[in-house]
Amino acid sequence: MSDSAVRARLESVAGYLPSEESRLGYLFWLSRPRFWLYLGGPVIVGAAYAADSVADLFSPLAILLLAYFTIPANVFLYGVNDAFDADVDEANPKKDEREVRYRGDRWIAAVVVASGVLGGLFALGLPRAATLVLALWFFLAVEYSAPPLRFKTTPLLDSVSNGLYILPGVIAFTAVAGELPPLAAIVAGWLWTMGMHTFSAIPDIEPDREAGIRTTATVLGERRTYYYCAGCWLAAAVAFATVHVLFGALLLLYPVLVFGIAFSRIDVDDAYWWYPAINTLIGMTMTIGGLWILVYGG
């Protein structure tokens, strides 16, 4: 069954999910609900390891950060992305089944801008270091898709700029702990996002080539992109192992999986959609570790 058929069936169950035909429903699908935890999840992990008490986990600032990076930040990030990719997305098959094409009406544009403004208000209550990281997040979130830099069309920079996905965790850790997390953890998370982004670009290789877009994946080709992703994830595992050996062990799952996909008959277009669940399980495991330390010590 196609993803669009699944969506239609779910929508028919007492209106459980909104239809993309309505403005609210369109914003829901534009925000990529499958990927909400890609920004919101790092907030949970960061707060779990920064907290000195259970009360820290439920501080107003931590809760507001989680709320913002789970939905409004995704509306902003993907709204900017879709606005500047509208022409390219006309030939992208993902927009037919799993995502929506940008409509471009003023109301939608206003909500996307407002989502950005809402995030900017955190600068009023964050420590200085966290405010600088927030500014970096906004810079990368915009310039990944928008001119003049449009990182997504520059091989390697498209991969490196996706470190933006780990930054909400850095912001949350800093907001709760009052200081930045260990540098090795930031580097490890950044390398993980580089691998994840480039892996996600594999299904887009042909549509991007047809549209004349150059990315790390289009330059390397499918086979070498697998090796690039594995290299990023192996480096992330090594960096995480310097923070805690169990983190490194968890991250080894990614290069194992990518080689399994590369040397099997598994269609990468299908495998790509497994990763929201895989990443959620890995993040949940890390969070449980942080909560264990918080409650029981160790």
C-alpha cells in the first residue's frame, strides 16, 4: 500500500489526521511529522544529561524548548526548505506520496515566518552561549535552502550544514546546565547528522541530477555515498566513545546497517523511511541512560 493510501485511510478515521487540503492540515504535513523528533529528540537527550535533579528536566525553559523544537521549528525549517525548492520539487516523487508541495500562499508564508520569530524569543531567556548556538541554528536552517549560500546545492557543505539537527540538544544542555556540553559530544553528534543527511539524499540522486542540483550524493553516486555515510558514522562512534564507551557502541549500529543495505537487495528508498524509528530508539536508549544516572548515579 502506498504512503498516500495509508494517509488517506488514517484521515478517514474520525478525522484523526488533518487533510492537507486544509491550511492546518497542510502545515501539519509540511512540518514532516515523521521527523519531528529529529529536532525535538536532541532537546530531550541534552536536558537529560544536563539535569542535576528531576526538577531540572521539567523547568519551564526546558519544556518550552522541547515544545518549540518539536513542531514550530519544523514548520520553520521545512517551510523555508519547501519555499526555495518549489521548482525542484515538481519532479520529486517523494512529494507525491510522502510529503506535500509548497503552496506559497501568504498565510502559509506568514506562519513560517512567525515560527522563526517565536524561536528568536528564546534569546531573551537563554544563557549567552546557548543564544549563540540558537543563532547558528537559525543561520543554518535558512541558508541550507535559501540564497545566497544555499548549502544544499554545494557538495560537502550540504552535509556539514546539517549539523543544525544536533544544535537543539546543545541549546537544551546549555540552558539547563549553564555551560556547553563536552566538545566530543558535539563533534560526534555533528558527524552523525552528516551521515544521516547524506544517506537521506540517496533516494534523491536521480531527481536532483535531473534538476541540475549538485549534492554530496549526486557527486559521489550511490555506492560511494554509502561509504561516505559509513565513514561519518564510524567517526561519530569513535568520538562518542570518548564521552562514554556505550555511546560509541550504540552508534556502531549505523555503519552496520548501511553496509547491510548496500550489500543486500534492500531498496534504499524503503530503507530511508526506517530511520525515524531507528533514530528514535537510539535516542530513547541514550535518554534512559541519562535518566538512570540522574536518579541512581553512576
